Amino acid sequence: MRPPRSRERLVVRAIACAGLLGLAWLAQQTIGWLGVGLLGLFTLFVAVRYELEGNLPVGPQMTPDLYASQFHKHGREHAAERAGQRHEWVNQLSAARLAAGIGALLALIGFGFFFMLDFGYQPG
């Protein structure tokens, strides 16, 4: 059973989407469609990176102690604490997936229009 969605979360997501679309409009006005495509790629990169790493420590691969300490910390938690963290993680993942979807859409639209308009594609 999915938890109920709060209005607060929906408002924050709507504001974030409006801000990203505002940045896309600004990029299109200053750089052109290439800027929209690059903004989409950047958004997609950050969202996918967040999905992969999550709340785990970030560092070079030469620091296995950092990762081991994080996993040992989570291993000592009670089942209720792990369930609460899982619930929070699912909410954060849904926001990251929304950002990844919007980033992919911006990249597709931006690079699509860039190649169509700059390389002389003439329909028909």
C-alpha cells in the first residue's frame, strides 16, 4: 500500500519543475537549443548519480573503510528504523526519477531541435 501524498511534497515538486523549465527557457534564450539539451543532460546526470549513490558516503574507491563503517552502522539498526529509512528512500527515489525523466525530456527536445534547426532539416 502506497503512503498518501502530502500537498507539501507536491507543491515542492511543482516549484522545482517550474524552476527547471524556467532555467530551460533561459538557456534557450541565451545559448539556444544546445543549452536546453546540455541542461537536460546535466539534470539527468545528477538524478542518476543520486539514484546510484543515495545516502551512502561518497569518496574515491581507495577508502573501503568509509563504506564498511556505513554498512556496519545500518546493520545494527532495528527493523522499524530500517523500514522508516526505506520509506524515506522511496520518496527520495521518486523525486530523483521525476528529475531524471524531465532531464531526459529536456535533452531530447533540446538536442532534437538543435540538430533539426542548425543542420537544415527540412520536412516534406
